[in-house]
Amino acid sequence: PDCHLHLHLRWADNPYVSGTVHTKDSAPGLIMGAGNLGSKLVEYKEEMYITSDCGKTWRQVFEEEHHILYLDHGGVIVAIKDTSIPLKILK
């Protein structure tokens, strides 16, 4: 009963840099956000959650924060792990 989803509501003004809430006009109803489950917001824990019904239901997709790109009106989502180390993996 005390378990809720708490989203970190930072928004990126630069279209090439993701904030912690990700959505696009071309993908209606699709939202991804970084946050945590629990009784309160925990700033250092940023898991990634997704909804396709405008926020009615959510599910966890990653255990750490990712940068997100939407392609094909949300039919394809590219996720890149948020790290300073060079990566070779796209999810």
C-alpha cells in the first residue's frame, strides 16, 4: 500500500540530450521516465519506467538511467546507458 512510482521530473531543453522524462509529439501516449518505486522519492536511484497509455500503467524497463530516442512514431525506441564511459551497445 505504501509503494508508489516517483518520477524524477527534470526536462532537457536541448533536443539532443535527454532529461529524465521522455516523450514525443509523434508518439502519443508513450512516456518514459527515470524514478524509483517506494514510499518516497530517492534521488540517487534512477530506474527507467515506460507507459504506453499516458501514465495509467507503468512497467520497469531498465535498472539505471538511459538516454532515449524515439523513431517511427514510437515503434522503435533506442536506449543508450547514461555513462561517461564510451559504449558499443544500443538497446
